Amino acid sequence: MDIGSIFDSLVGNSEKNMREMIKTVESIGKCVILIDEIEGMDLSDPHAEAKFMVLAESVRHHIREEEGEMFPEIRDEEFNREL
């Protein structure tokens, strides 16, 4: 058993997981902030609707990005399992 290769794979996975986590936080961070702001607003405030529209567009954008990245990977995995 090569302890070095086991350690290297764990460190590599940790770095990969950290990069993925940062990427996720960056992509949804704006939504989290908007949700927090909307929750603290009086919904009769004229800015509330505008913030909600920005939130909705941010969520749509995030979904489009995920569809473009995740769906091809899922299709490839399913195809490889069928082989």
C-alpha cells in the first residue's frame, strides 16, 4: 500500500471540493443576499418588487448554468453505465 498516493488523492479531492464550494457560494451568494434583504422589507415598499425581479432572474441564470454543466455530465454517466 502506497500511503503517499492515498494522501495525494485525499488532498487533491479536498482542493477540488473546496474549489467547487467556492464556485457554488459565488454563484448563489447574490441570491442569498437578495432573499435576506427581501425578508426584511415591507412588501409595500416600491423597491421590494424590483428586488424580487432581480432575485428571480438570478435564480433563472443559475439554473441555466447548472443545466449546461450538469446535464451533459449526467447523460454521459448514464450512457457509460449502459455500456
